[in-house]
Amino acid sequence: MNPDWPKGKDGLGRDGSPSRPNGPQLINNGGFGETAPPIETALPRRKILRHDVPSWVPEGATFFITINSLPRGQNQLAIPAVANALMESIATRVDRGQWWPRLVPFMPDHLHALMVFPDAQDLTAVVRDWKRYTARKEGIRWQRDFFDHRIRNDESLKEKWNYVAQNPIRAGLVLSPDDWPYVFGRDVSPKRP
């Protein structure tokens, strides 16, 4: 992590992701032991992903979501105690009516989710608050932001469901989706796609 980056608690943002750098960063342009004066250059700004759900999206729409932990390749989620705590936190938010998970497998360094969000809930705020809570409570370091895609029809739902369920197999962790223990699989969504 760049020592010039702003420091939050341990240099992390509110959701447990690394804080963003402020202003231009110094980059040494020398190579193979050569010394060259550093060049001050502004790093490109990462695009902000919009997660606003348009008003025309029907209530009960299913969203495919991916959330990555940091660093990639390090197991933070597929640990029995952590996975159980994540499942409890998801269930608590179900009880509060913040979301309805259909399928949420925890891979070692990321999770996929098929989720339904009620109209009264802001998808971005719900996911951000959940990431912040789990970062503080379980010490998970999350990448900033997340990916989401609205499922538009039954065919797309089936495709994403299979992709998510087969993830542990593709990663070489199990031979069958039923063998992967780190799954919140209670389909409590009120409607289909």
C-alpha cells in the first residue's frame, strides 16, 4: 500500500476495502537498477460503478452479485467459523426484510449471490453496510465496490444459478455442488426473475 494514501483505520475504507489515493502519485521510471528521477503522474481514477436500480425494474427482480475479498487468492471466507458468521449476518438481514438471498456460496476469496431486494431497500446501501459489518466483525478485507447484474428472464436465471452452484467445482474444491459446505442456499425470494 502506498504510504501517501490516506489512512483510515488500518488504511481501510468504511467497508473494509483499501482507502483511495489522493492526488498524483510518484512513480520511479528507472529500470534494471538504473536511477532516474521520479515522475509525478496522476493515476487514472477508477470508475464508480452505479448500482441504482431504475424505477422501471419490477419489484422482486433477482440480481447476480459478486463481492471479492483482498488479497485475491487468500482464503478469508471458506473457513467454518467465518462462513457461519456470514450466514448468520445474511439471515439477520432476511429477518429485517433488507434482502432475500436465493443462493450465496462463499468461495475462499469471493462470493457470488443471487439476491432479491425489496423496493424499499437501496441495493448499494444494503451491500455496503453488510460489507462494513462483516469487515468489522469478522476482519474480512473486501475489495472496494461490487459487481451486480439484474437477471432479466428465466433462461438467464438458470444460467447464473448453474454458474454460481458450479463455482466450487470449477475451482477444483469439490466434485459436486452438494459437497461444498459454505453456501447460504435458502431460497426465500418472493418472486422469480
